[in-house]
Amino acid sequence: MTRPPAETWHAALDRLQRSGVPHVLATQVTSAGSTPREPGARMVITQEAIYDTLGGGTFEWQTIHAARDFLQQGRAGFHLEAFSLGGRSGQCCGGYVNVLLEMFPGAAISIALFGAGHVGREIVSLSEPLPWQIHWFDSRTDVFNEHDQQQSRLSCHKLSSAQEATSALPPRCHALVLTHNHDEDYALITALLQRQDIASIGLIGSDSKWASFRGRLQREGYTTEQIERVRSPIGCIHNTKLSNKTPYAIALTVVTELLWLTDKPASLDMRGLEPNAIRALVDDTKTTQS
């Protein structure tokens, strides 16, 4: 367990919100009897680190464990946890606390971008204001500069193996394949097709390139349904191609296409606590104050 000493919960929360890293904000909302800290105490929890404290001890360890379970399961939203400091937590305080866990899934949309050439760079630039988490891959050495490494919601990776890179992608990720090498593109397409949970697969190139890839996929036994998961050429809005072939123009159509593909209604899971949980929370507060 890592606890960086120099960053408070509110500084960590601001940074994690901007960077799109999944995290949990734990807030002590009520207390009764003797407790390590008072209502309003907060801490922030990720899968790798914790920031600030609710008082330490077994109770805090169980809070962290519950938060990381929600992160692992992807259970975004609000979760109310109750602790009796003497029963469940194995502590001798004898008090009782309610802790509200707010799980933020990070960036709602993940994009896997394979290729850091001219078009790839324009896609990254155009996407910077959007709330997307971009996983950027390239097999070439020193292709990413210092600015790339410091951008929010952008992670840069050396592409060593198509299989290894694609297997590590998050579920429901949108993948774009536009490397400098056709063999690399094909290896990535076949690796992505093995992931049933990839939201979309896009391939840059001409009609003749896609015809060659499609024929090869057919000869290797891929079904029509599998092959139709690949969108190529990318950036054809309403099945119309632009005559402007500059990297900026291509990237603009690709990002526009992604905006349509990622335009999904917000999950109802994020709307708030269940009425019964709110009622129990209010009742506990009244008991504490009486």
C-alpha cells in the first residue's frame, strides 16, 4: 500500500479528475460515540495509492478494501458503507461511522491509438479538449516527446507486441490502427478481433488496402461478422470521402466519427444514492445529534 506524503486528498482529487484516472473519494458522513475522526474527514483511493486518512486502523483498511473492490468491478457512483468500531472493524473505540464512497470511473471514453505519425498527432491534438483517455502506441524509438508524456488523459506506450498491447486495453475501448507499417497494422487488427469487448475498430488506408486485408482475413478463416467489425477507411462521414488528404483534415473526420460512435446516454447508475440509503443516513444523523 502506497501513501504519498506530500499530496492532500483535495490536491489528489483535482489531479485525478483532470487526468482521467479511476478513483474513489471516501467521506466520513456521520459518527456516533468515539471515532478516530469527525464527519467531513476525507481520503482518496486509487488501485495503487491512497491520499490522506480517515484515522487509520482496521476500519480504514476495510474502507480502502471496499473502495478498491468498486474500482475493480467498475461500479461507478455512490456507495454507503457502515462501520461499527468494535465489531466489524475489530477496534476498541466503540463508535459507529457511515462512510460515503464516490467511485469515479475516470474518463468515460477510452481510445487506443496505434501510430504516432502525422495523422496520429493531429488526432491527439484535436482530442485534447475532449474527456477521452487516450492510450497511444508506437513501435518506433523516441517517437514521443516530453510534451506527449505530460499531457492529461494521454498515456504513451512502446508497441512491442500487438497481442500484448491489445490484451491490456480496457473494455469498451475504441481502437484506431494507423501505424507506419502495413504488417503491423494487420497484426493489430487480428489481435483486436480477438477482443469481443472492444467497442469499435478503425483502420486507416485506401480501399485497396482494406480489400487486401479483408481477403487475407477471409483466407485465414475469419467470419463475415468478425470482418465487419473493422471500419475502413476511417473518417468517412456518411460514407463520403474527403478530397482533402492533409493529416489535419483526415484527423478532423476521424475525431468527428469517434464523437458519433461514443455518443451514448449517461448511465443512470450515477444519479445518486437509493432512497433507503438516504433515509438511513438521515436517521443515523438524528440519533447522533439527539
